Amino acid sequence: EPEVTQTPSHQVTQMGQEVILRCVPISNHLYFYWYRQILGQKVEFLVSFYNNEISEKSEIFDDQFSVERPDGSNFTLKIRSTKLEDSAMYFCASSWGFSGNTIYFGEGSWLTVV
Amino acid sequence: DQQVKQNSPSLSVQEGRISILNCDYTNSMFDYFLWYKKYPAEGPTFLISISSIKDKNEDGRFTVFLNKSAKHLSLHIVPSQPGDSAVYFCAASATASGTYKYIFGTGTRLKVLA
């Protein structure tokens, strides 16, 4: 069964450092997303991406965050200057369409900022 | 602004009995709903969906009911199995309004007792 894959599974970084989280969405999907879950809290929407541009972003997704689809298979989330409060599990997801379509999640990348 | 609420943080059920997980929402524009199961340190796994044009959707042991007038949906698991023990999230989206995000509830931790 096709799945969304994410790397790394866990990353520890110093505050102020740049981090890139990578994702390979399901191959025929057209919509891509990043969500995050701070420990013990709910899953929060960060950004959606379609046709090589951001479709929607949340208040969390400020200028420190960016997304890119550098080639036909990868989808990346970059955090330019990490803060302690960026520590969370980051989930990549994808869907074929949006309206009426299920979004499928990867296993997550656990980011710890120290 | 908590648009999707799961008011029961936890639920314990005997193996073989029915598990009922509830979800309430406030945004009348929500028209598509998803249920996910999540184990610790893993990504959410899709279970079942329902569109606002339906009031029930069934898939094996899982049935989702939607009461639009009450802005309430519930997930029924029958019969419950120990492997169902996980955190369950409902998610909602107003797809017809042009949004590309799902809003997640806070989750309900289900424990199925053998």
C-alpha cells in the first residue's frame, strides 16, 4: 500500500539552527500538507501546497517556515532559525484531491530544539 | 478558538463491547469529516470519513454517524478489540468554502480491556 515517508524520524538541533524536514508524498497525490503536534496537544495545521504554491497557511506558519517541492517526489519543510517552542512532531500528509478526499499522513519527524 | 471538540479525553471499554467516541463542532460550514487512529510516536492512520450529505457511513467494524443539526458526530467500533487501544482524532473541513485544511479535535484515548 502506498505511503507517505518522512525523514529524519528524529532530529535534535540547537536553538537558532536551520532544520529541513523531508517528505515523499504518495506518488499520484497532488495536495501536500504539513501538520505538527506538540507533546500532549492536538494535531495542528501548518500549511497546504498545491500546484507548486502554498494554498493555505496557519498563523503558526510565519516567516521562519517555508516549504518547497524541489523535484517531482520530495516535499520539504524548512525552519530557518529554530526556537525551543518549535519542538514537536511534524507530520507530512498528502491527498489526491481536497474536497471529499482523505489525507494520508506519514509517520512523523520528531524535532527537539535544545 | 476550538472549532472541533472531543470532550472525553479518555474512554475504557471491555473487549467485545461497543466503543463510542464523540466529536462536536461549532462551524456550520464544515462539510467533510475524517476519523483517525494514532499510536504514540506514529502518524495518524485514517479510519473512516463522512460527507455532510450523509448521516451514516460504515466500514467493517467502524461506523460514523453525523447529526448536522446538533453539529455532532460519533464513531462506533463494534466489537472493540485490544488492538483498537489508541488515541482517536476527528477532523473537519469546510471544503466547499475553498479551504485546504482540516481542523483536528483534541483526541480521545481509547483503552480496550481484555
